[in-house]
Amino acid sequence: MGRKPMIRAFIVEQNQLICNIISAFLEKQADMVVVGWATTPEAALEQIGGCDIVLLDGKLPNPRKFTLIRLLAKIAPQVKVVVLNLEPSERVILQHLEAGAAGYVPKDGSVDTLLRTIRATHCGESLVSPRLTTMLIARVAELKQLLTKQGVYPNVLPALTEREREVLDLVKLGLGNREISKRLVIEVGTVKNHIHNILRKYKVNSRREIPSLVEKEEEIHLDFKRIVSSEV
């Protein structure tokens, strides 16, 4: 019989020492290999490739962390995100799962919990407590009621062009105009034009208002997409 394929992990951890410790530990496992690491979501976005699992630091700032989770679901749906070091709060865990994380390890979890979670997530399984499962089911039921009340699938997100959406994703990660222009290989003036259009469509006056507004609207959008998918 042939050997099972290795689980390829990419680590996103803001503390480089912790990142090195996790990496060294995983490399000792016969079925795991670390293919890369980064200390920020921005750096991770540039480097992630050829991995199966992303181990994401749960202590990263929320807007950037959730943006990375959603971007990965969009550009690399085959990659599964496991969030590490989460507060043992059902509300916090539920928030990350709804954003698109496939698994989590609480901050009081053991190394055995980490390994079991990585292996289970890689196999398409989820180590979720019965109580949290009940909460997820209740959440779906709540959203179904809201959908029935609305009567239609709400168009909560402005109609952005593909390029505007790319610019918006990078704005949410905290990149400036020059960084965005380099990343997308376009002029700074073109970036400014796209941002002006995004502000107009979202009806806000400053780019600083965009991340929190988009987070709320995308959460609603994803919730309703899940409901529609569950009805098919």
C-alpha cells in the first residue's frame, strides 16, 4: 500500500517565536509538513499556495483576520482554515465558523487537540461540541425565519466591478494606495478612482469606514447564501 499524502500546513502567526515552535512540532509528525509561514494576513496572502490547511492565529485583529478567511474561501476554496488560540467562548467560536473557518483550537487546548483538529479538518470532519452544534442549528433556523419574513434574497452588497472588488479586498487588509497599485500592477491614480467609486457605492465618505461596514454586510450575505444552499 502507498503512503498517505502529507498534510501540507501553512502557519499565520503574529508571534514569530510561537510560529517557529508550532512549525518544529508539526514537522516531527510523520503525516505533516509545513510549507510556509507568515506573521501578517497581507504576507500570508502573497505566500499561500500548495497547502491543505492554514493555521491562523486567533489573536490577529478581527477585520484583517476575517477578511483573510473569506478571501481564502474565494481564491482557494480547497484550503481549510483552522483558527488557533481562540477564547473558549461559544459566541467567538461561532463567529469564526460562520466566517468560513473549518475548525478551531481553543487557547486552553492541548497539542493533542491541535493534531486531532488538523487531521479531522483535513479529512473533512469537524470537532465541534454538541452544544455548539445545537447553536449552529439554531442559527440556521433563525436565519431561515428571517429569509421567510423577507420573502426574497436580499441584495445587501453593492454591485462592484471585478477590479473594484479586488481593490476593496486589499483595502480591508489595510494596504495603502501605492501598495495596492503594486499588487494589482495599475497606476496609483487608477486605484484612487476605484476607491472613489467604492465609497460612492457604499455611500460613505472615508475609506476608514469601509472595513466595518463591509464586514457587517458580508456576514449577512454569507448567512443568506448558506440558507439558500441548505434549501437546495
